[in-house]
Amino acid sequence: MCAASTFDVLHSRKYLSLESFRKNGQGVRTPVWFAADLVGGTPPTLYVHSAADSGKAKRIRRNSQVRIAPCDSRGRLLGDWIDARAEITAGEEAGRGLRLLSTKYKLWMQLVLFFSKLKRRGDVIFAIRPA
């Protein structure tokens, strides 16, 4: 299956299990919200929002290799793992990712951003692309 059709299957889902890797190679799975950019980008790109000081952000800064799979809100897998690469975006691409997330999750995403500002923590947007 090509990357575009694999990511297209994920597009209809609400949650994604993002597995990033510790220094010792152990995987850490986290259910996250995501938004897909299947038309604007080549290759297709998924965007994820996180706190800049979160464990997953630290792990991705160290090792961009990740695995993703559709899941429910508790992280129970609903499909197969896909090897991918994640990077922290900036500027225009981060803005695009945030707009896609805000469109998909509407008021919920606005609440996340509001409370993030109250806590005065930095935020990042990950771009996830096929490996």
C-alpha cells in the first residue's frame, strides 16, 4: 500500500497512537489528536500538537523515527503500525498544521490552546511523514 493511501485511512480517525523511542530503544506509545494534509503536501503529512517540554517532544528531538497506528482515546490499537518520521515544525508549516488541527477539533483544540497559554508552556507542532 502506498503512503498516501495508508495516511488516507488514518484521516478518517480521531486518534493516532504515536510511538516514539527512548535512548535505550524502548518505545513509548501516546494517543494523540492529529490532522492530515493529504493534498497540500508531498509526501502526505500528519500534524500533531504537543507541549514543547513533553516526553514525546524530547524523544522526537533526539530520534525522528516513530511508528503510528490508528487507535481509540485510550490508546487501544485499531489498525497496523506504520513506520514514519516526525519533526518539529516552525513558521508557515507549523501554522498550517495548527489550522488543520483547529478545523478538525474545533472548540476542543481552542480549549487546549487556551489552557496551554494559561500554563505558559511552549507548544510545538510535529509533522509526521512516511519513512
